[in-house]
Amino acid sequence: MRRPIIAGNWKMNKLPSETRGFVESLVKLLSDAHDRDILLMPPFVSLSLVVDACQGSNIKVGAQNIYFEKEGAWTGEVSADMLKNIGAEYSIIGHSERRQYFKETDEMINKKLKRAVSVGLTPIFCLGEREVERKKGIERDVVYQQLTRGLLGVELEKIVIAYEPVWAIGTGKTATPQDAEEMHLFIRESLQKIYNKELAESVRIQYGGSVKPDNIDSLMAQPDIDGALVGGASLNIDSFVRIVRFK
Ligand code: PGA
């Protein structure tokens, strides 16, 4: 059985000064949720603080990005080793906002995935088609290409995948549970071809894109949806707690 994994991606939200109280409340409210992985992915400047506030709890902490070089003259970048060193255990890699606004390519994402895995940071590898691509009916080709290029030489057992249709992110337009399930199944079948059945069956695939308290239950009821990567709704305590406690 695949263990459910719910992650809150704060993006560029919440000041460090607003963060400790928020996280301490979450830790209390979710202290009995032991049958699922719960992750918080705050901005870099709040990571240490969140790691500290989550110490000894069932909540784990991750970054939203890493750089693929080990160290050196890369002004403004943060390495996987640094994140590991301060107690982060995960990192989002290849989020569509990074692909779209920061021009990250499949090749860069592949290097980042390998770097993260090499230091023992678990990547959440994001992929998903844009609206124009879905309208053209080429969403499977797009996702297959992202998958094969991104995963070249990557050990599947060391990562989590997040299917996030770009048209559903931050728009309030969630994919229907059936549409999402279809793509998750497609991803799993593709992974079976690229790797093998056992690995494809064991990898966890999160859905992301306007996940809310009122759609989480039907999404999680799908056989190939193993969790959620939650943006906007993770910024509010009540909605994030309800999402983590999906039924
Ligand atoms: P959203 O973001 O939940 O605000 O749509 C999801 C994501 O980008 O990971």
C-alpha cells in the first residue's frame, strides 16, 4: 500500500514573523494523524524556523526548489546539501511556476532531481500539461516527455511525483477526479514501461491544482491518487487541516 502524502506549498507567502504561531497550531491540530505523511514547504528564509517548530512532531519539512550544482559561485542559489544540513527532508523540483517564469527546462529539472537524490533529499517531481496542450489533446505526449526527460538516470524509489495540470493551479479549476485519475494511471503505466511494474506500483503520485477541503475526498478516493500538493488552501489552518484529514 502507498502511504498518503499531503504537502503544503506556501510559494512566496507568509512572513517569517507569521510562521511560528501558524506551524505550532498545525503541529497541535495534526498530532494524531500518523497514517499519512504531512509536509510543509515554506520559503527558504523560514525553513529553519519551521524545522524547529516541527521537531519531534509528525510533520516534515521541505524546500520549494534547489540548485543543481553542488556548491560554488552561483549567486542567489541554494544547494541541496545546505537544505539537508538544516533538516529539510524534501524539495519540490520542476514546479510549473519554475518552468514557466524561471525557464527551467527538463534537462535542468533532471539535474536537480539527481542532485537532490544524491544528498538524500526526497524530490517531489512536478509535471503537467498547459491549457493549450490539453485543448489540442496532446496532454499525454507532454507529460510523457516531461517524465522521460526528467527521470533520465533517476532512481524512481527515491522520489515522489506530483501531477499538476497547469490550468488548474491557482485558478479554482480542479481537474475532475476522473480526469485526474486517468492521467495518474497514464503516468503509472508509463513508469512501468520506463522502469518496471513493481517500482511503478510503489511510487507515490500526488495531484496538485486547486485542491480544497471540498474536493480532497473525491480526489483521494481515486485508486492512483496518493496525495496532494496544495498551494493556496495550505495557507489557511482550517482548510489545510481538513485536507490532511481527507476521508
Ligand atoms: P494551488 O497550487 O493549490 O494554489 O492551485 C498548487 C501548486 O501549485 O502546487
